[in-house]
Amino acid sequence: MERLRIPSVPILGGRMVPLLRHYRVFGAHRPLIQTAGRNQNLNGGWSVQCAANGSGTSVSDGNGARKDFALPDSLLRDARVLYCASPAMGHNKESHPESNKRVPAIVDALEKLELTPKHRGSQVLEIQNFYPASLDDVARVHSRTYITGLEKAMSRASDEGLIFIEGTGPTYATHTTFQESLLSAGAGITLVDSVVAASKLGPSPPLGFALVRPPGHHAVPEGPMGFCVFGNIAVAARYAQHQHGLKRVMIIDFDVHHGNARKLSRYWQDELNWSGQW
């Protein structure tokens, strides 16, 4: 196995909590919209799909029938929780604490607890097939040297099957790690866009929940750390400032130990307020 050489960072291990990728909402089950004279499938609920192929936003019913049209404001008005999930199934190392079993286990638990659109209807909205973050989005947080170095390392990961990238944990990578990390960061960006759009429709916009991996809160600007590849929440916060004009963003970081998010916040002391609990 080959190591990707990225500037050394302080050692910090431990299990990470995933940050971002599915959105859903809780509450009374009732029809959302009508299309072509047909009501919502009352047993299945609706899910929103932001297609990665560039075909735009669409809504699917519980049977998977796809309807391509602009996302109606009514969906955002009814929603109480939005969520996205990005399980990164290709990013995996056997017997590693940060494995690809984590997100599916949480999604299964949500289903068993009946906290999904199937059970909660219009108040739980899942956004699927969203766009990955762009390189420019990630570069608002991480150095270009790190981003391009990780991208180039994917060919070696494809040949070797698994590589360790500089950092701690150990933080590993497979040939899918780069693209799956962009997708996880993109989930947070999609969440920001959706919540901001909903906030313009009324005084009580939905909450957003991003269930994603690889995790991000230990990743520093110059490289990965503690199983984390890109700082998903920091990317989302920076996007909110750049795209939507938010002047200040508060981030509350919960973990069993110090989150390296504070390293990021020192660069933006006038713009980000980062609070950690561990």
C-alpha cells in the first residue's frame, strides 16, 4: 500500500459521527401535490431528487415514478425536516471503525422508528441524487494542493485497492474516496440551498439533517485527519456565506474529543462562530 504525501498534521484518532447527506421530515401524512390528475401515493410519500446528470430537480412518488419539474414551494412549506444520505459504500476498509456499514445502519434505524417519508408523509422530505460539491466549493476550506493531490492519488488507489493518506486514524482512501467525499460535501450544500429557499417562504423553515461519510470535522485545510477527508460542515458554511450572503455562521461541534474545526475557524474569526462540546 502506498501513502499519499500530504503535510503532516497533529495526531487525533477516534470514531467520527457522519455529517451530511439525507433529508427527511416528520408529521401528519397528507397529500402534497397533484400531477397529471393523480394524487400522491398515500402509502409511499414523496422524495425529491436533484439529479446528478444535470436534468434538474424532480419529485418521485413512493413507487419510484419520476416527475421532472421545478420543486414546488409547497414541499418546503410542509416540511419540518429535510435530509440527505451519502453512505460512500466504496470508501471502506474491513475492520475499520469508520466503515461503510454506518450510514445504512442509521437509515435502517430511522425506518424502524418510522421517521421516514413513508411513515411521516409531507413533514419528512428526503433529497436524493444531489450534485457533488465542486472543487471551488471545497477550495474555500482546503488547499488546492491537498485537493489535487487526493484526486491524483485515486489512480494509485485503483491499482492498490487501498492506500493510506497522510494523517491519523489511520485515514485511508479507496479509488472512490475522492468522488464520494465531494458527494458528501455536496449534500451539505444542497441542504443549505433548500433551507435558505424555505426560509423565504415563511417564518418556520425546516431543519436539515445530512447523514454522510467520509466524515469531516477533523480534516484541516492542508489535509485529512482522524478518518476525515473534507470538512463537510465547513464547506457548507463557506458556501452559505459565498452563495447566499450569510455574514456569520455558528457551528456547534459535538464529539467525545476535540474537533479540529477550531483550526479552521481561526482563519475566519470574524465570520464563523465555532463551539465545541466533548
